[in-house]
Amino acid sequence: MKNLKIGICGWGNVATGLYKTIKNNYDQITSNGNLNIDIAVIGARRDNPKCDPTNVKIERNIFDVINHDIDVVVELIGGVDTARELILTAIKNKKHVVTANKAVIFNHGNEIFKEAHNNGVRVLYESSVCAGTPAIKILSEELAANKIRKITGMLNGTSNFILSNMEEGANFASTLALAQKEGYAEPDPTFDIEGMDAAHKIGILSSLAFRTSLPPNDFYIEGISSIENIDFKYASEMGYTIKHLAIAKKNKESVELRAHPVLIEKIQYLANLKSVRNGIEIETDLLGILHVAGSGAGQESTASGIISDLVNLANSEKNTSNIDDHKIIPLADFLKLTFQYYIYIEADDIPGVMASITSTFADKKIGIETIVQKEELKEGIVPIVIITDPFLESENAELIKKIDELDSVKKVRSIRIEPF
């Protein structure tokens, strides 16, 4: 049996969850992984009343963990700048690194992987995307013979929890408050609901599948805060639901990278994943379409991913980290992409309102697949729902502006429709 000495940096929920899992599931880990994980030292700036590390050595300066006789630094402090410094210091001291920190990999992955390659150590980061759901290993190992065409991910549990509840009739504000109460959302939920968390994850997956850089160039990111309950009602009537998806797609000479709300058909696999579930759809040339789903957050699922990395580290010499010796593929220009759109309009219920709206489309030479005027929302105001023909993203903002400028229009918004 192999022995792996680790130093854990950080002592919050994820770190204490890892500690408890290693202790509670010791027999399972040793029998399945042929590995004894020895927690030699913990870097904890303060004690955590929820977990007593018994006789494990504690260092109050997390950088002192690196000086101990350990094989691996497990970085669980979060954030970017200090985490980057800690990881690079560990690498330069010939320590392997396991991290669950998506932000530091997204922002400094190329630098970190190159330094690890130069120093003959490994950096593993399975839990940085979808916690314990094995997305990283699937792309880097199990699908190594496949050409990946597209990765479509529902990658943020908080957003999916909110949208799932809104689909059942709850409003955004009350559902967000419930997510915070249940621990699915942070007190400041901006990173989740504005799409940044999902964007970091798809950036990491894209780097594995398509060799885009880490960090990637700027790409389109949009959150879910502008979606309203009524959008679910009308989307459902047309056979759609609304999800927040992060997408990486290989084109001929570039990669589409984007994260935003979309309408998707109810028959699609990802449409039926509810609550805090994460899901990924991977299109390949050899296996066809592969689906992966699981819990995307929480102590247990994150600990599962970290322990998977430790077992992999002990039993394999293969480095799953990208190194900066590949041709970097550019990102596609988002404004040159083509989408169908769901457009929701609230307008005065007066003669000629439909004609004025459709003439705006005609002026822009944008076709309409479906246009329906619904029952009055309130006295004198009617909702109008439009599904467009495909047209360039670069024309969408101007179209919405022109519709909004019509005297009869009180509100307008659009959501892209994602094809499968």
C-alpha cells in the first residue's frame, strides 16, 4: 500500500469536510485506492469549532506547511492572489498540488502548469469544476482518443436552484433568499447569479478540450437576474424551459466560449436537471453525446473529487495539467455568432401595435418564426411573444433598442435559444 503525506492549507468547510471524509471513509479509500492518506499538517489561521483535528500539527502561517515533510499541498484557502503564491511556492519546493480553487486555475492556469512541468511535479484540480463530478478526468483521460466538438454545461448549482424554483412559480427574490438560507448561495451571490462561477468552469474545461488559454481572452458572460417568472410560462407553452448554460464549441479555426441564460427544449437532457444539480453534455466524434451529472457543491462531493486526485496522484505518473507548449486557439467573436431569440414585449393594447413591431423587424431584415399576442396582463397592457429566425448577435442590441423606442412599448427583453 502506498503512503501519501499531505498538508492541508485552509480550514473552512471544504477543508474540514475533506478531513472528516478521510477519517470516516479510511477503509474505503485504502481498499479501493490502495492508498494511505496521512494528514501530516494543517495550515489554519484560526481554529474551526466544527472540527477538531486532534493531534495533527497546526501551522498558523499557511506557507509554513510547505516546509514539512509532505508529498502534496492541498490548497483550500480560496481566492486568487494568495492561492497563486502558495501554489507556485509549493511547486518550486517540489511539492505536488491538489486544489479545488476554480478561480486561481482560471486566472493563472497557464503559469501554474508551466511551472509544475518545469519542476517535475503535478497539479490536479478535479474539484475545481462540479466538485466531485469527474469532468476533468473524463476530458483529459477517458476521452483522450475523441475529438470534442462541443461542451455544454449547467455548471452553477445556485443559478439552477433559482431557475428551477422560478419554473415552479416562485419569484427571483424569494428564491434567492431561500438559496441563501439553505446555504446554496453566499451572502453576496453576485459571483453565482451573474455567471462568473460558470464562466470560470467552462474556461477550465475549454482549456482541456480545445487548448484555449488560462486565463482566456474576454468572452461573453451574462447572469440570470433579468429573467422573470412570466418568461417560464411562455417558454413552456412553446416547449422550452430556461437554463443558465456555459458553452465551449470548436469551430473551424476558433472556439466559441460563452456563459448566459438560454431557452432549451424540454426534451433535452439538461432541461430536466433540477435544483442544485450540475450537468455537462459533451459531443464527441467516437462516442457521440456523453452526459455527466452530479452534485456541484458541498463538503462531501468536493472531498470526493480531492481524494480522487490524491489516489490518481499516488497511482499514476501521467500529468493531466496542460502545459504551455501548445498552439493557443483564438476565441470566436461573439458578435459574429448567430442565434434564434425569444423576445418578450409589453405594449399598449391599441390598434397598429403589432404592425409597428413587425415593421421594426422588417427594417432590420430579421425574420419572425412565431409571434403571439397574449391575454392582457393588466388594463391596457398586453404581452407579445416572438421567436425570431436566426440572425447575428451584433444586430440584437440594436433591434431591442429600436423596439424599446416605440411609443407603444413599455418593456422588452430577449433570451437566446440554444440549439441541440
